[in-house]
Amino acid sequence: MISQPLKFLFVMDPYPGYDFEKDTSHLMMLEAHSRGHRIFYGGATGIFLSLEGPHSHCQEVRVLRGSPYFEFQGPGDIPLGLFDLVFMRRDPPYDMSYLYTAQILLLSRRRVVNDPLILATRNEKLIIFEWPQYIPRTLVTSDVAAIERFTKDNGHDLMIKDLGKFAAKGTWRIQWGTDIFYSKIREMTQEGKMPVMVQPFLNKVSEGEKRVLFLEGDVLSVINRIPPKGGFVTSPHGGAVLHRDSLTPREQEICQQVGSFLKEKGVFIAGLDLIGEMLIEVNITSPGLVWEHNEMEKASFEKEIVNRMERRCMAS
């Protein structure tokens, strides 16, 4: 039982531009605030390091269910050590700014979720190489000729992905012999200087991409996101239709392996993506879709999330 309010800092992107009607961070903040905890909102650019240690330039907020969603109090510079938990909820791009922020957060590692060590050493695309037996044929390279060879050897129909983006941003389907093929490869590799991920196009995506919500390595919920006919984008904003779903035996095996890894590495919340019983991505940076899981399951998963936040604080 929590005897006094806890202090939670959420490190997020700038306030304008969020869709708070469907935002997972806001949902977590709302539930924690309803229990009497103190909620602070800070941008990633507000994380700084001095001789006194890591700090956040942030503001305490009153969290509202509807617009304007937050009532901000005066800003201040607060040592990260004064917070009970710090939530790194900044969305990609996973770039040098993101990496430096994660490295500063490492100095308050015990209080930060997800663990900044894994945020600084993995991203949601490259992390799948922890389980090569479960992923599609995949190449990560900046070599244009190598991408050309991979395409010829794998059906001439390719997905090319920017390693630092998320939610289908920077993801393209390109086919051998089309005008876009070489121009898109050159653009995304920055003329052979920047690695990208390439995989064969998976026709099974027409049956949907499953999203598995993990909390402390445990599976909470499974939904399927079916793209519009003829498309491959499974984001709700891209017109995908969502359904409650379950896992096949092979998918259960994948989730057991990934869940054990997440628990070992201190990953508090994560989202795993599956297409055709193959592992596509593990979102550890700022996993979302909790609103959608709630809608499909007729549940309130934010309550269990905050329950575990509180337990983590009591155990520390």
C-alpha cells in the first residue's frame, strides 16, 4: 500500500502535436494522477548533466481527461534522483540526440524505465537479431550493390526500413525494375553512407500484423492490425482494422523467448510485432497502442501498469 504520493517524471516530445485522445503516456499519467501521485512533464531537450548530476527542466502538471489535457505549473530544474521513477517516453527518431539523452539517464539508471542501458545499445529494429531463428531473411547494410543482390535472391520485392524511424515512418516497399528502386535505396542509404534494413516483402501482412503488449516480460494483450486492402501499413492512423487476437504455438514460443530477455534487461513496457509467425520488431523506445488494447479487450491496462509502477517504487 502506497502511504504517500510518488513523483513520476515523463520525458516526452514537445507538448504540441500529440494526439492525447489515443496517447499511451497520457493514459498512464492520468491513472497515476487519479491515485494522488505527482506528475511531471519534461522534454528530452530538458535533460541535462552538470557537476551536481543529471537533472530535468520540467513542470509539474495536473492531468486532465479532455482538452487541454494538462494544466502546467511553473518550470524548474529538478535532480533526477528526487523522482521515484523517470519514464523515457520520447518517440524516435533514434538519433544521436536520443542516444545522448539515454546516456545521461544512465547516471540515474535505477530510477529510469525503460532501462537506459538497453535504450542506448538497442533499437526496436536491430533488437530482433537477438532471435535470428524467428525473423525473416534480413540484411542491414549501406552497400547499394549488396541490397541489389539481396533483392534478386529474395523475390525481387523488398521492404526497406530506416533504422531510426517508427510506426511505418521511413518504411517503403520497393520492387526490382521500377523507377523508384535505385532512387529510394540511394536516398535512404544517403548514397551508400547510412545502413538500412532490408527484408523480403511478406504477403502474410494482408492477414494482419499482431501487436503483443508486454509488461515486465509478461504478455498482457494481443491485437491484430489488418491493413487496408492492397496495402501494408498496419497503423490505426493508416486505416488498419483492429481485432482482438491470440497467439499460435510458434508465436507463444517467440513471446516466451522475448519476454525472458525483456525481464532480464529491465524493460518495463514493450510492444512486439509479428507477421506470419515471424518477429518483425520489438518496440522498447516508446511502445503505445494501450488505448487500442483496452478497446479490443474491454480492459483498463493502465491500471495494471500503474500497479506495477507503484510496486517497483516500493521495492527500490
